[in-house]
Amino acid sequence: MADLAFACLGVRSDPYAASPTLVFRLRITERGGLPVNAVALRCQLRIEPHRRTYSEAETPLLADLFGTVDRWGDTLKPLRFANVAAMVPGFTGATEIDLPVPCSYDLEVAASKYFASLEDGEIPLLLLFSGTVFVRTPTGFTVDQVPWSSETPQRVPVAVWREAMDRFFPGAGWLRLRRDTLAELQRYKAAKALPGWDDVLADLLARVGEVRP
């Protein structure tokens, strides 16, 4: 049976991807001396928010996900970031592969909301592996499963995630609104002759400030 061990050597943003993508560099080692013909690898990436501290500026932005700080002992639970798959070519001993992970900037998605709330520091992730291992033996091929206990932690600099986002959405974010709300905003924008949506929201926020007691 193949004895695989996994390690993450680093993370970078992909400058040539068609959408925001993080690339995880994985090292896979077969510790039993067996030649591996291929691995059909699956990986779940999980955010572990309890493994870092948060600044005063970050805390209110995380309230949508975890509630008030006094509840964080109960609510600061892992969040699923992504599930990805990759085919690992044959190797003996050890090999290294790139694992691309597409990223969403939809702030309705919990993982994206969490990333966007962080100013700096690192994002604590846990990579959990599964899949099928094809091993060449003197009598033919065997098929093994990657043990469910296969995992490795990895911290992703917030700056690397922002670099991936800024390649496509520099200095911007996204909000999902109902169609009727968008239509009302469009009418407001036309009536006020405002040049862009940032101007519409800035004008509305200013009006809220005027009437606030």
C-alpha cells in the first residue's frame, strides 16, 4: 500500500489565469519506496479562523460571519473555502505539483467575505486530501485510497489573495442586489445625473448622514 505524505511549499497568485486564482505548490512523498503510476487527487481547503487574531478594524467586518466578539468562543468555526481536483503524474520517491484554486469575489460567499474582512497578516488554512493512488508492483497494478487523515496546514498571506483579486477587480468589490433595487438605483442615478455607482452610493450615504439624529 502506498504511504503518501503531503506538504505545501507556498502559495502565489496566478498572473495568467482567466479569473482570480491562487496556486498552491504541493510536495507529495511516497515513503514506502513504491513507484507511483498516478494519483487522482482531491483536496478540500478549509479556513480555520480561530487560528489567528483580529484587529479592531477587522472585528466589526466579521460580525456577519461570527456575530459579536463575546460569542466567538462558540461561533469561530472552520469554513470551507474550496474543493479542487488534480491528476498527479507518476513518480518515485517524491514529486511537486501546482494546485490551482479559483477564488470568488462574491461577498455573499462566506469565504470571500472572510478574506475581504482581513487587513493584513495571514489566512490560516487546512488542506485535506483524498483520492485514488495507482501503484506499479512486480505483479501488475494496485489501486489504493489516499487516507482521509492526509492533511497539511498552510498560511496564505492576505497580500497574496489581494494580489489575485486586484488583477481583475483593482480596488473594487461586488454586492448582489435584487433587480427591483437595481432598477430604483438606476432611476436615482439618472435623475441626479450621477456618473457612476460609487457616486450614487456616496450621495445616498451623505443624505443618510444629513437626516440621522
